[in-house]
Amino acid sequence: MDQALLLPLTGIPIVVLGFALRFNPLLVVTVAGLATGLAAGLDFVSVLETFGEKFLNSRQLASALLILPVIGLLERYGLRERAQQWVAGIRSATTGRILMLYFVVRELTAAMGLLSLGGQAQTVRPLLSPMAEGAASNRYGDLPAPIRDRIAAHAAACDNVALFFGEDIFIAFGAVLLMSAFLKENGIQGMEPLTIGLWGIPTAVMALLIHLFRLSRLDASIARDIHAWRNREASGAAAGTVDAAAGAAHE
């Protein structure tokens, strides 16, 4: 094999060695990119121009990564607590209603291609889950850990399900374009992205109705579980009191 064809691959061992030695990942990737470009015959200025061009083309990804530290700082300074306090002031708010509203908004915005308006890290964890939990706490007081975990799971599921079925309606979504191209390559004509998007609407509507039905039963289910939990706690406390009294009488 021509040695000139192997020179551009020098970046691969640099990446492997750098990660193995636990060097800074950004530094390792930068050095590997420079080595690959120079080995491929590009001058230093051309390599820098390529770096700048690729960074500008992927600046949306960089901005998304910058959001995560901002959300972390907001959580540290009381974002979750503020969300719970705000929901506590709305008497008609319940866990099920909050999740139902979010599901409808998330699926509609995903169908319009606004995929970044929600998300697990930037919306569900710092806002939606605390708001849903705060609505239940406002009605029932302190919640046991299993109930809190259940509410958090429902909040995460709302985002996942709404996004999964909503984005298939958006004709510029990558999966829709991939399906259209794949069908055309295999001789199946007439399956344009618009057609695939329109056929995704019935599925999205059914997912909406099914999930809203499940969420409509969530409040009653939480009430039953909390009532059963309080009965168990009361029974345990009563049994402890009886045992203590019996022990005192025996002494």
C-alpha cells in the first residue's frame, strides 16, 4: 500500500495514545487534527482555516453544550425550589395536568422542528420534574421517595414520547429524509418527505391520546399510593407504641 495514503491516518494513534495517557481531550483532538492535516499535504494556514470552518458549521452544537453548565448553575442557586414554589401558588395545578400540558406543547413544537425547546437536561430535570413534584407536595405534603421517583419517571417519559412521535412529522427531520432516500434507492417512488410526515400524524395523534389518558389517571394513582403509605406508617407507629408499652409493663 502506498505510504502516502497511510500518512493522513497518523491522527488515529495520537488520539488513542492521548486518551490512554489521560491528556486533555480537547488538546489531544486538536493535535491529532493538526497532524492529520499536515500529513495530508495541507499547509498550517489551510489547517487553521479548516478548523475555523468546521467550528462555525457546528456552532449550534457548541451552543447546546454551553447550556448545560448554565442549567447546572441555575439549579445550584435554587431553580428547582423556585419552580416548586411557583407551582405551589397555583391551586388548580396537579401533577397530571402539568405533565399533560407539557406533553401537548412538546409534541406540537417537535412537529414544527423546534426540537431544542425541551429536553431531559435543560427542561425536565430543572423545571418539569420539580413542578410536577411541587404540585403533589402542595396537595399531600411530604412525599415518600418512591412517589418522587415515579413522578420524575413520568416527567422524563413525557419528553421522550412526545419528542419521538412529534419529530417524525417534521419533514426536514433527519430520520424522515433518510427513510425517503432509502425508499427511492430501492425503487419505491412517491414517498417524499411530505408524504412520510403526513403519515406520521395519525401515529402522533394516537400517542398523544394514549399518553394523555395515562396521565389523566396519574393523580388518582398518586392519591391511592400516598393514602396506602400513610396507613402503613400509622400502623407501624401504632405497633411500635404497643411494643413499647408492653415492654414497659413487663419491666
